[in-house]
Amino acid sequence: YAAAKGITELNILVIEGSTGSSAQIGRTDGFKKIADAEGWNIIDSQDGQFTQDGGQKIMESYCKSYQGKFNVV
């Protein structure tokens, strides 16, 4: 989808589940393997605690800290 939009470099911010949970570990490891294989750039990854509030707080922080530097969440 990115290539169809003319995006050649993916700069990714990741919102994870609760750190240390089996779901978080498996998803994070799997996503990192694909990102490495595809040459994607993971800028940052933080714990959103599998909640809307947690994810929203992380996203607000990302928007302030990484404004103009990311194109995928």
C-alpha cells in the first residue's frame, strides 16, 4: 500500500501492548522480524497497555516528539 502511495521509506512508531505479556512479546518480535526484512525504520516503540487511554497517551506524546518524522503508526 505504501508503494502505491509513493512512500518509499517507512518511519514507524509502534504502540505495544503491556510489556512482558505473551501477546506483546510475540507481536513485537514478529513485527520486528518483518520490519528488519523489509528495511523499515522503527523510530520508537512504547507500551500502550492494551487500552484506548494508554494508546492515546502514547500517540499524543509521539505527535509532539516526532512531528514530521513518521509516516506509519
